[in-house]
Amino acid sequence: MVREILVWPHPVLKEKAQPVHVVDDSTRALIADMFESMHAADGIGLAAPQIGVLQQVIVLDTTPREPESKAIAMINPEIVESDGEIVYKEGCLSVPGEAEDVERSAKVTVKYLDEQGQPQTLTTDGLLAIAIQHETDHLKGVLFVDHISVLKRELIRKRMKKLKNSIEADKPGAAKSKKRSTESATRSS
């Protein structure tokens, strides 16, 4: 099922996700929904908090840009080693239409549980390493905009608020409720 992706500055995006204690069918259903939501939005990564679920789960699929890679889900991911530096223009499904240069480690080693709850370790570089860092940041309540200057972040925040307002205005029933609130404001004045 495709779930709504929260748009920054939604407060849930700043909260820390909790570890998954038991990997079961509900965890696998969440992962399936996350992959479906990420693909529907043409993304390469998604963290559970982005759909309002405060669990340490991320999904990644860099195959659109790296055909030799494969889709992967990580439960309770922890970056245990990093090396080098790389600057990459990052975007985010929770900050649609925006992209900025962010400095990351060029290579990472991550420990995580797979969809069967089995411990795994992966060492990678390139786009997958960047995506892992980006998505694990989400689990800590950190977005890519937290890695850029305050001025750029505030300009993006203003654009996201405008976007949110236009999305709210386009929702079914929004015109009716807006008309009702205008009428009640007129009556109470």
C-alpha cells in the first residue's frame, strides 16, 4: 500500500525512531509498504519516520542509477565504520523539489537485520553509501537540510510551507471548510 510521505517541517520528521525488537510479518508488511511508497514517488531511499512510523527501518533501491545494485531493506541499521569524504547533491522525498550539496563519508560499513531478522554487515561506497547515511539520519530525526547553511535551510522551509499550504488547499473538502471558517469569522466579527 502506498503511504503518504510526510513533508518537512512536519514534527514527526525530527523525532528519533525506536529499534525494532522482533522482526515479524508486521515488519515485513511495513517494508513492503515502504518500497511501494518509495517507488511511487520515484525515490531511491525511504525511512519509516517519513511515513509517520517511528521504527528503525529503511529501504533502499539505487538500481535506477546503478543497475548493478539491488533493492535492500535494513532494520536497526547502524553505521559502524566510515572512510573518506564525498560531496553529493542530495534531495529527499520529504523535501520535494529541493537539492543541495551535502558532505558525507565516501565509504561506510553498516550492520543491520534483514527481513528475516538475520544479522548482516555491508560495506559499500558510491550512491548506496550516501543513501544509507541519508536514511539513517532520518532515524535520528536529522534531514539533509540540517547539513546545509541556516540561510539555505530557512529558504527551503518557506518553500515547503507554501507547498504544504497548496497541498492542503487542493485536498477534497478543503474549499468547503475554508468557506465555513470564513463564514464563521464573518459572523463573529
